Amino acid sequence: MEGVGQGSDDVPPLAKWKSDCSRAFQYYLDRSTPHTLRRWLGTLAVAAIYILRVYYVQGFYVVSYGVGTYILNLLIGFMSPKVDPELQHSDNGSLPTKGSDEFKPFDRRLPEFKFWYAITKAFVVAFLMTFFSVLDVPVFWPILLCYWIFLFFLTMKRQILHMIKYKYVPFDLGKKRYTGKKSGSQSGPSRD
């Protein structure tokens, strides 16, 4: 009966180290959740480092095109409702289309935190890819840029038309504040 009751002492050191690192990473990821502005500033810094690396190396344009297309795909998920009103036939969870409909908050297909996390991971992976010369495919980059811009405008046009058709706005502009009537100054000249 040697195997009975040995517990967690049999865990290999590499697996324990991996588990500890994963737990620490998740801890800091969870702590960053409420700090939206700081998270996005960090992502902006990572993106700037990647852009500087691509500029310095003068290559990896296909990798950059791939990152741009991936981010465009994430943006579409971020701007789309969780349940597409075009495909939905029942009334459960649909977006309000008339003024008399009940207000339902916009529920995204891709939440903001997952959107941020995926973009940050994409830039980190793309940055690491710039250290492998096999991924530096020679290409005429202005063609890729023009194609990506064309793809961006076509995709955004389709998404904006979808937003207009089903009357939803994917951006939270904050809580509306009602101040009531303003106490205006007298319309006539004041007498002292």
C-alpha cells in the first residue's frame, strides 16, 4: 500500500512550476480587470514597440497584415450583438427596435476584456514572430496596405449598415444625466 495517501508530493516540479506561474498570471490578469484605461495604455505601448520593431527591421509586412486582419475580426466581434437580430426569430434577448420596446443593454459577442486580451496577445505574438527570419516574406507592402484598407472599409460599411438597420449602438457613452431646467439669467438688462 505504498501508493495510498501520498497526495500532492508526486507532482513533478515542472508541472508545479507551470501551475504556479499560471495561477500568478491569472491573479494579475484578474486584478487588471477594473483598470480599463491602464490596460489599453499598456496595449498601446506593446503595439508601439511592435511597430517600432517592424520599422527598424524593415520587414515582416505579412505578419503585420495578419495582425491587422485578426484585429479587424476582433473589432467586428466587439461591435456585434451577442444574438444577431437578423438570425433570431424569437423575442428572447432581442434588441429593441421600437420606442415602446423594453430597454435591453447591449450584450456584445466579444466582451471588452476578452477583446483587449486578444489584441494584446496578438501584438506580443507578432513581436515574437519578428525574431524568426523565416517569417519575413518579401512582399510589396503598399499592396497589402491598400488591400487591408479596402477590407476595413467594406467590413465597417457592412457593420454600420447592420447597426443602422437594427438600431443599436455598441458603444457605451456613459449614463445619461438629466439636470432638469436650467435656471437661466433674466432676459432683460439687470438693474443695480
